[in-house]
Amino acid sequence: MDTNDLLKKVRKIEIKTRGLSSNIFAGQYHSAFKGRGMTFSEVREYNYGDDIRNIDWNVTARQGKPYIKVFEEERELTVMLLIDVSGSREFGTISKTKKNQITEIAAVLAFSAIQNNDKIGVVFFSDKIEKFIPPKKGKKHILHVIRELIDFKPESQKTNIAAALKYITQAIKKRCTLFMISDFMDDNYSMDLNIAGRKHDLIALKVYDQREQSLPNVGLIKLKDAETGEKIWVDTSDGSVRKQYSEYWRKKNKEQIDIFRKSNVDYADIRADEDYVRKLIALFKQRAF
């Protein structure tokens, strides 16, 4: 991509997503993602109703009257984005590809993290780890992340979700808030999802296209697997073919939801052409309670 075109795209996404982060997500994000724990702030005199477990006995002994320790929530988080860059993300049939939707969602989350004084890092994966951007703060870092989201070219077109989850579990030692953004078109990752979900605060964001749900009746069409390159002809005028296709989607979707629920992983499914704001806010509200 030409450098000027890339900078224009970065600026366009920055303006849109930073505005969303500031105006819509600020409070929702803050309440949805808690700090890692409590940190000591100060001592003050004991008041009726205070938790006696927080009494500071050393200060109490010196002052001759009870004092308690006051704690604050440790707010700073490390937020990691685990982003699927396999060939299937290029699919899109309405107004947006999955890649474009993923880019905007990731940018909104990145700006939300920075505005909350959190560090943000990114891992791009296919069937291997394509790139690791260590977590940092600051606008310069965010713009670097957005540039990579727009212009990154993976070496492989295939997917291995289990390998990506294994990597993030080992690479990030301390607990982080982990957004995994993918179409989850893969198998045999439930155990690794479970392990990653126990170590980190894992949220799954599934981005899919409408035509992955159902086929239109448009006659004979050639379909290509974006990850393997395999091509097949499909007669979409055949009702049984369309029904079989839709049933396969429903079956796979149910399997994915079951995996998320069994692993206690919060998730949202977001269509490539729909407004992701509503879905993210609903997810944030759900987590705040």
C-alpha cells in the first residue's frame, strides 16, 4: 500500500475509533475491566461500620486509638489483542470485509485501553505467530498498532488457534485482559482456550460474514477456501444445498458457543457489516455486573 494511502487510512480509523472510545466506551470499559487487585493508599481513623480486618495495629498502638488501612483498586492493566490474520479474514460480501471490521474493533479497544492508562500489546497469528508487538502506552504506540492492523501481510493463510493460545499463555507471564478476535474457523482449541482463560481474563470476539451463515439463491457459483486455495462449484439454486450449508453453520456456531461457555470465557459475535458498538457495549455491561 502507498505510504500516503496508508497514512490516510490510519488517520480515518484514528478519528472514528478514538471518538468512539472517548464518547461511548469510556465509562463502560472502565467498569467492565477491573484492576489486578488492591493496593495500599493511606491510613485513617476507624469509623463505625469499617471492616475490622483492615485495622492497622501498629498505627493504632502508636496513636492510642484505632486506625484502618485504606486500599485502592489497582487500575492499570495490560491489555493484549490476539488477532487472527489468516486468509479467511479477507472475506466480505456486504459493505465490509472481516479484516476491516476486526481492524476497527481492535483500534477502539486499543484507544479505550490507553485512555484508561492501560498498556496495550498485539499478537498477530495465522497457523503460527506472525508478529508480537509488546504492550506499551502512548499515542505513538497506538498509531503503530493501527498501521500494522491495516497493512500487515501474514506469511501464512492458514489458522491454528490452539498454537496462538499456547503462545500467549507462555509469553505473557502476568495476568492480562486478553481479547481474542477471530472467526474461530478452526478445531481442537477448547483445551488451550480453557488454560488461557484460567490464566488471563479472556474475551472472545467472533467476527463473521453474513454469507457464512447462508447462501443466496444465485445459481451456479465457484467458492474458494481462502486458507487452502481449494475451489469448488456449488449450485445455490438447489434448496437442499442451501439448507445443508446453513445447518453446518448453525452446528459449528453452537459448538463454538459451547466451548466458550464451558471455559467461562465471555464472548460476543459480531457480523462484518453490522454496528459493532452495540455489541461491545452489551458485552461491557454484562461484565460490569
